[in-house]
Amino acid sequence: MTLFRELGDPYREATSLDRLGDALEATGDRPGAGAWTRALAVLEPLDHPDTIEIQAKLLHTGTRRHDRCHE
């Protein structure tokens, strides 16, 4: 994720965060909401359609958009 951020590729950074959130949710060790919130923060300024899917994941976990923004 850091590499994509340094390369100026926000879409791939957000995609990596989204997949990290999926993996964290699947293991049950840690909620993926923190990663999804960060992905959303990257995608929203781009007006990217993937924001809808990530918002749905956050809604499913019961996490509001800014609950875990600083994790």
C-alpha cells in the first residue's frame, strides 16, 4: 500500500486496503473496518464507483464511516 501511495496510484492503494479488510474479516482476528475506512478515504475524492461496495461492507459491520478513520 505504501508503494502505491508513493507511486501516486490511489486506486491500487485503495484496492489493497479493501482486500486487506476482506482478509481481516475472513480470519476473524481483527475487523476489516479500519482498512475499509482508509480505502474509502482514498477513493471518495476520486469519485470512484467502488466506494459504494466499501460503504456496504462498513454498513454490514455496523461501522460508521469515521469510526475507525485513525487506526
